[in-house]
Amino acid sequence: MRLSVLSLSLRFLAVIVFFSACKPQAQPQAADLQSLDNLARADGEGLSYNSCGDPNGTPVARIKVSGGSRESAQAVQAALTAVPKPILEAFAAVSGEVVLNQNPSALCPQAMNRAEREFANENSSGSPELAPCWVLEQRVIRVVLPDDPKLIRHQTVRIMSYVYTQFFAKRLADLAANGAGTINSETASTIRATVERLRMQQEDLGAKFLTDLSTRTDRSAFNRLVKLKSSDEESFSNFVLAEAIDSAYCSEATARKFHSMFPEAWNSFSRGDNRWGSARSDLGPAFHKFN
């Protein structure tokens, strides 16, 4: 039976949190992109804002929300209904919190690497201080979002996707590499295989996304993303997977756009490969009907 990064994270929750104590404390993401169509937009093309989640729905897990207005807190609850169930359950299991602030950058250390900063600067259409991030403090993981209902509905699924790749997957990899005495060799081997399967999913998705972009007359987005991939393949893979998850899960409208605009990437995300499965198989169905 194939195990996912998130199911293994729940199994080794206490150990992952322990290993997190001495790891990098934050991973801000300054590029206010959101969804594959925004990631792939041509130079000079405007950003489209997506409104994720069901305002009348209830998230599958209860998450603590602090700070911000009542309207913003309600926007968080609506947006969380669009977050894939395994990600939200794992986030709740580590007692994750959402913090709302008028200026998220004040709580988000600038830890992006050079390739990410250059890519963000080329693509950002909003104020960098309003970009979300996740922060690890005293073994508590917090997602920091702007105190703005529109931006909350636009950003939440994406930043939670980074928690998936940058926190859970990375900590599992650390555990497999450095957990001698904590886990046995068979368990370490299982974890390594699971993390490698996610890496292969990301690699295939990124390649198929570039294939979709290569057919466009305007090659500005393709060239920009190839540059990012050559500078930092891990950052490229994380960008593409986060935007793909947002596109697939945010709303029925964004999923349909994903399907029609990026067919190769959609097939990779939804169907994958017999050898490593698909991101969809690990994350489950969306709250909307277009799956």
C-alpha cells in the first residue's frame, strides 16, 4: 500500500515536531501569484484574484485564528474549506494556527533565497508586505495572512500548500536522514520512498506545466520559469505544486481553468504515473464538483 507524506506525518507527529525545533524558522513566500494561470501570465498581464472556498461550508478541522477583524476571521473559515483535507488535518494535528495581521511582513523573516526573490520581484503585482508566510515558533507552526478578506480568500490554499512541501515533506526527509535511534532502518526506508514519490510527482508536474507553456506564442512566462528552474529546481517545483493545488482546490472555476489551459499539467496532477501516483491521489477530492 502506498503511503503519502501527510499520512506518514500524522504517524510520526511528535518526532517531526521534535526535529523541527532546530530547523529554519520561517519560509515566507513573497510572490502574490495564486493559481497556475497567474503563475503563467505574460509580462504586463494583470493578476486575477480568486475567491477560494465555500462561505457556507465548515472546515474539516478546527484551526485557531487570532488577530484581525470578524470579517477576516470568517474569510479564513471559508478559505479553509478549500484546503485539501489531509493538509488541513495534519496542520490541525500539530496545533497549527492562523495569525491575521495588517502587515504580515513584520512577522515573516525574509528567508527567501536569491532565485525566489528574483522570481517574486518579476511577478509581484501587489504590496510585498501583504504576502503570506508560515512561521515555526516554539514548536508551533503559524500561517500569517493579511487582515483582508479578499486576500485571505485568495492566498490561504496556496500558503497551506507550502506548509505541505516545506514543513511536512522536509521534516520527514530530515527524520529519515537524521533519525537514527528514533526510527528503525525499515521505517527510514519507507519514509525515503514516500518523500521520493512526492519529488517525482513534482518533477513530472513541473515538466508537463512547461510543456503547456511552450506552445504559447508569448514565451515570457515560459522563459521566466525556465530561468527559475535552472537557478533553483526545488523552488520551481514548490511554486508549481502550490499553484496547481490552489488551482485544483480553490473553486470549481479555477479547476476548470486549470483543466482547459494546462491539459498536460492537469493530467499529471490528476492521474500521475503508475510508478509514483498523482498529487490528487494523495490529497483527495476537492470540496467542489469538478475533480
